Amino acid sequence: MVTVSDEIRKKCLVIPDGSGYDTSLFTIPVKYADFLKSILIPNGLVKDRTHKLAVDILSSVPNTKSLVVLCVLKGGYKFCSELVDAMERYICSCEINMSIKVEFIRLKSYHNVSSTGEVEVIGLSNLSHLTGKDILIVEDIIDTGKTMTKALELIKQYNPNSVQCASLLLKRTDKSCGYVPEFIGFSCPDEFVLGYGLDYNEFFRDFPHIGVINEEGIKQFAV
Ligand code: IMP
């Protein structure tokens, strides 16, 4: 079991090991009903936590008039959409003079036999757009942290003014390379999670809650 450091505990909601709600208590699409072990984080809680993250982010970004939100596809699309909506509402209600521009990238990671991650950026053809900008990378989940570490190295080569990262989930795993994003929604157990944008072989992205797949699901949707 991996313990949560004080630094991480202060900035996220910790979902303890062994937690999860019985799937019979939720409406589940028929196509997924037999393939989920539990609901780990219900949709409403994901949204409530995201709204607070939006406030935290806007209270701490450098004094900028323009923020580039870099959504990491595909998994980050739902979280990013909810986060940007909440940020826009806060900007409007607090009369903050700031505009948000949303860009999208896809990160393809390869892990060789010695487990060093190599990341290819697909989608934003010209990263020089990022030079001099204040950037918030929005990601679905940090597992080992290798993908984000490599992505940050790449993005920093283009000399942005500032780069921060918001991840909906941070997995508690002993395989972590130590990378901790600035903004975290939830610290979650070391299980394969899906839903709310996160997939298992392209399935479950459309599932509204964050859940844990069962053994039958792993077999059923294997490729
Ligand atoms: P990392 O490089 O090990 O941190 O992996 C990050 C990427 O792996 C994420 O952006 C996800 O696409 C994927 N990933 C890691 N863990 C999970 C999971 O539990 N469910 C779905 N995707 C995951």
C-alpha cells in the first residue's frame, strides 16, 4: 500500500484503498452493467471537485490576461470541458480580466523494456504557439508520471512563460516516478479506473462515473 504524502493530501481528495460503491445503487448502461466491479467516484463528486479546482487554479495562476489550457486527448476531454466551464463562470462572476484559449494535444507514450517513457506529441502541429504563454496542461490521470514528465520537457523547450498541470486523478502507485501535478482532483487507489473520459481499449469513455473494471470486463473488452 502506498501512503499519501502531506504535500499531496493537502491538495486533493483522497479516495481510500478498498473504497467503492455497489454498482446496483447507480443507473448503469446495459452495455457495461456486467463489467464493473464498483463505482469509485460518482459523477456529481467529480464535478463538485472540478469546480473547486477551477477556483484554486484561477487564484494561483500568474497575473496574466490570457491562459492557454492544453487539453490532453483523449482522456482529458470531459474533465477539461467541465474545468473550463467552471473557470469561465468564476472569471465572469468575479469580473476577472482574463481570456482562456483551449488547445488540444495527444500524447502517445511508448515504454521500452527498461520502462523509460518516450512521448510523441500528436495534434498541436506547431508547439511554437506556446512560446511566452501561460499554460495549464489538463490531463485525466497521472499513473507512473512518465508521460507528463516527458511532455513537460518537450513543452518547456518552447519557452512558455509558465507551465502548470491539472490532473483529475493521481494514482497511488509504487511505480510513480515522483512527478506530482500542481492541481489534483483525487488521489485514487492503484487500480485500473475508467469512465468520465478514461477508457479501457476505447470503451467506457462515455460512462459518466469513474469506476473500476472487473475480471469479466477485462476479458470482454480485450483487444
Ligand atoms: P503514466 O505515463 O504512467 O503516468 O500514464 C498516463 C497515461 O496512461 C494516462 O494519460 C492514461 O491515458 C493512461 N492510464 C494510466 N492509468 C490509467 C487507468 O487506470 N485508466 C485509464 N487510463 C490510464
